[in-house]
Amino acid sequence: MLAIEVEYLMGRAVASDRTDRARAEWPPHPQRLFSALVATHFGAEFGADSEAALRWLEKLPPPAIAADENPAQRDVRPHFVPVNDIVADASKTRRGEERVESQSLRGSRAKQPRFFPAVVPSPPTCTFIWEDVDVPKAHRDALARLLNEMTYLGHSSSPVRACLVDHAPSAVWRPNDTGDEAMNVPGEGRFDRLCAVHALRLHNASVEIPRGRFQRYDAKLRGARSVFGWHRVLAISSGPLPGVALGLEAMIPVMRRLRDALLSLLGYDIPEVLSGHAADGPAVRPHLAFAPLAHVETKYADGSVKGFAFILPRDATTEEVQRLDAALDALTEVRLGRQGLLTLEPVSSRGGLAALRFEHRYSRWSRVWRSVTPVVLDRHPKGTLTEEKIIAKACERIGLPAPRVRYLGNVSRVRGAPESLSYATACRKVEETGAMVPTALRNRCWRHVELIFDEPVRGPVLIGAGRFFGFGLLMAVDDGAA
């Protein structure tokens, strides 16, 4: 066995998630550890033995990870930092020294927001575990020297102590191709790639380190999980036309055009899990779902849409996830006809918006869930078939136990979310224009809900007939707020 223990000496881990810089990365990804070791290797000027150990380490399978599964989260506030001066001219002084004059004047530089998200794990340790691995003594000694010199993992404000250990705690996260958490991991050739990027950054500091490989992980089961898992978020950067409202209740035609734009980028022979269609008709298995992410639940919430989440079932294969990820990289605009053009960008550049923090709002453990968009009942209540029973069955359909329906009505208990009647009215207006409305949304009952489960369940929770079009999207609520 090879086990590397990392202890956060300040009791906190400061590192930004690459997909959302306002969210902390936890647990630290194996690739982050490898990058820190490579940086230590060059910083300490270690020799060939150290390089050989790192090249051996990058070829190992992804490790298991032992760490606090639910660490405390520190509140994130943006810090506005002025950008560096733009050098305009360089001249010589009397002594022949170079003098640099800046083009920027004080107060004229645009300030850019920076985020320093952190978690407070208990205990403040994380252990990377490679089981059933025989470690050559030379590599073990070299890794021990590297870890002894490694000073931080993530941001420099979270110093660490790292070492090899003979006995590791029980793993919490294990590699699993059907897991619902994706982590970046090193692979063969990663050492050379990091060296090449470092050489490029000497001439151009804006060069980004490529994400590289990723591996899906699954945490120890502690309760029921939704069939939905992997997700990615794109933020709206501009559009549509000025004066055109882009509220949640207006999402029916937008979601269809968003889906069409994505399918065009996926090309031919699209898997059922991405297209939602099988060879002989609509897909039977869970497939890709789209969800609008709106400004809700805050003091000034108005229900305006700030971005979109693309959500896959947990049993999607790595190849299917990678194909969708590549298409989303190319999805930069959606044409809305007379309403204009909607442009999209990766969420990392809009990480400060609470509306786009999907992991915190929609994809965590909670007992209490409230609807942001109304649930579209897939059957009409009749006799003993009550609305509560239909909703309970909808939860079971996505792998969750039957909940207690604490609230059922027209008004959402999420601040800023439109009432359910506004969606039904919008659906009728779309039909009157002759535009296509998904069959699942036609002539249905729309209801806002608050659900309580006996034990915490893991989201995302999308239920009802419209769950693949962003309806029936439920938000996790802290138990104390229920």
C-alpha cells in the first residue's frame, strides 16, 4: 500500500474548484496533489531519483481518498483586486538603470473579483490511498523527501504537513465509473505536460494548465441518492434583447432551443443518454436533463435566469460524459429567434453568483427540499390517486424513498420563484403562437411543493413529467430552516 497523509496546519483548506471559483474543492483532487509534488521537485531542485518517482506515481491507478465527507463551509466574499499595471515604455536613468513607466494611472484600473473559498474539515487531514501497490524502496524514499518539502496544497494560505503513512483510515471516496463526482487525476505523461506548460508560462503568464484526465468517484453510501449525478453549469454572459424578460416562467421555448443547439454540437450517432431518444422512440432510461438556474432565495431575488445546468444520470459512462463535456465547451450561443441571441460562458468566470452554485443549492444531502420550478404531475388526480401520492411516486421514480409532502400549492416557498399558474399560462401562450411545446407539459397540473424525507437524500432532485426540461427542480434546505 501507498498512503499519503496531508494535514492542514491552519485547520482549513483553501482551494477553488476549477468549474466554480467561488466554491471550494473538496476533497482535494489527486491531480492537485501531483502538481504540488512536481512544483516541490523543481523548487527544491531534487534530482533524477525524484523525477523517476513522480513518473512512476503518474502511472498508478487513481487513489481512494479518506477525508471529512461534510466539512464546514466558510462564507465566500469577493475581494476586488486591481489588475497589474500595463507597461507602456522603458527608458534609461542617468546611471543606466532601466526605468519602467506605467500606462495606467491610480484609480483607472479595472478591479477584478477574486475568491478564496475554504472548507474546515474535521479532522483537518486528507489521505490519498493506493491499495495493493508495491512501492520500490527508491521511489518510497524519494516520495518521502518530496512530501517533507511540500509546504501547501491549494492556496498558499493553507499550509500543510505531508508524509507517508503505514496505516490509512477507511476510504470515503473510491474510484467508480458510475460515481456522481468527477475529480481530476494524473495520468501517464502528466509530468511532461506540466513541464511544457511551465516553459510556456515563462513567456506568456496567461497560459492555462490543461485539466487533463478525470475520474468519477463515489462516496460511501449514507442514504438514498437521486438517479441524477454529474452536472455542469454554463452562465449567461449576455442577451437576449434589451427589455426582453428572461424569467423562469418564460423558459419553455428557451429550453427547447437550448437543447437543439446542444444536439447540433453533439453530431451524429448520439447516445440515448444524451439525446433522450432510443431507436424505437423516446428513451426509457434516465437521460440528460436541462435546468434553468435563477436568482432566487436571496433578499432581492427576482426569478431572473442566470445560467443553465446540464445534468446526467449517475450511470452515464465516462465516454458519454466526455462527449457532453466537449459539446458544452463549444456551446457559446443560443439563438432565440425574435428575442435575440443568448451567449453563454463557463461558470468559472461568474463564480460569485449564488444562483450558479449548483453543488450547494441542488446537489447535496438534505432532508428538506422545496421546488424552484413547479412539479408537472404526470397523472391527473382521481379518486384515491391524490396529488401527494403522484408526487411520492415521482420521487421513487428517480431512486428516492417516498417523502412526506409538507406543502402543496400554487406559490413556491422559495423566495423569488414564480407561482405555478404563471407557467401554465406561459405554456398556453406558447401553444397559441404555433410553437412546439414538449408533450410532457401539455394539459398538466403544475404544483409547487415542499418535501421532507426521513433521512437526508442526495440531489439533484428533479421530479415530475417535466424533469428533463428543468421543471420539478427542487432546492435543498437546511433542516433548521424547515
